[in-house]
Amino acid sequence: MTARGTASTLAPLVALAVVARRPLRRAAVRAAVDVSTWGLDDVAEASGPFVFAANHPSSLDGPLLRSVLEPVVGPVVVTSAPRSGQGVAGAVTLGAARLAIRAGRSVVVFAESERADDGDLRSFDDTAARLAVESGAALVPVAIAGTFAALPPWRTLPRAGRRRVSVTFARPIPTSARDEPAELAHRAEQAVQTAIDGTRGPWFAAHLAHADSAQADGADSGVQRARWRRIWDSSSRDARSARRRTWS
């Protein structure tokens, strides 16, 4: 049998295996964390495909987003913004994402330019925005909170107990060839940071206001502000209750 014939024979079996794994994936995620979603209705009411630009605090994030999104938008491709030194591997990953969008499938891009070991948000690469602009797909900022506490990078298994996790979707942002990817990436990053801040409650808001006030008075508060923010993240056992936020 030729390679093409073998591929044709195996394709239905591979598709069946993928479909069969979806309920198992959702069950595994539900067993590990207690998930709340916000803004998913806006995605369901819009026309896809979409490019989702998400933060990436934990290895749980990929299975989590698949379990949340696939019942709404169908199968999704999950990838990351290319890191320095990836070379051909990064180009192949982006090529697969482009092909998926052309085929009508949505793509999740973990958009941070680097992985953080403290769960804090890093600046967004423009990869997700470029994919959206090139394809005309809508760009959807996605904020994940709580997975770092459930499965930090130094653990191989989630912590015991179903930790509370929130996934917040901003309103889909229409794109066109005239849009500037860097500007869209910054807009997505700001939306994600706003949603993450919204899960931290009044303690966070009060300290943020204090840090901003100190900085306005000329104090060098940047290091202190970063430190208490990381302490808050690492000491938090659960994602705080999140209010639904809407971005234009």
C-alpha cells in the first residue's frame, strides 16, 4: 500500500481517536479544577474562525481551553508565540496555524513573549495579532487565572483539591489588513491584564492604587509593586470571584 493510501485508511481512525479523547479531556480538566467562564456567550454569538490570544501561567492551560472552547467553536489548534532559537520549528508551528484558520478552525495562541516562573503576565508577542490580520479572523483576548496555583511549573501533577479557575473572554475584535499587529497585541495584553486584575479582589485594587500613587509622587515603587504582585499570585490558592468585564 502506498503512503497516500495508508494515510487515507488511517485518517478516519485518527479522527475517531481525537473525537473519543474529547470527553476524557473534559473529564480530566473537571477533576483537576473548578472552572468558571466569562464572556463565552460573545464568542458563541460571533462568526468564526477566531484567533484567541491567551496568557499561559500553567501546563493546564491547553487542555483547559480545549475543554471550554471545543463545545462552542469546534476543534481548536493550540500553539505558542515562537521563542527565540526555535527557528524552523517555530515557522512550522505558525504554518500549521495558518492552514487551520484557512480550513475554518479556530486557533489558540499563548501570546506571551516568554514564560514566567511566577505566574505573572508577560508582554504579548504580536504572533496572534498577525495571524488574525493575515486571515481576517477576529482576535479574542483570553485571561486565565488560577491555573498557576493548581499546577505551577515545578509540579508534574495538579495539587490536591479542585482549585477554582476562571477563564475570561473579551469581546471578539474584528480585524482587517489595515490593522497594525503590534497595536492589536498591546490591546489584547491590556484586556487580559484588566481581567486578571479583576479576579484579585479589593486587596489587589487597594495596593495597586497605593503603588500608582507612590510612583506619581516620585517614589521608585516598580520593584516593590512587582514583588507584592508575585507574592499575591503565589500565595493565592484559588482564582478570586471574577466579574464579567466587557471591552470595546
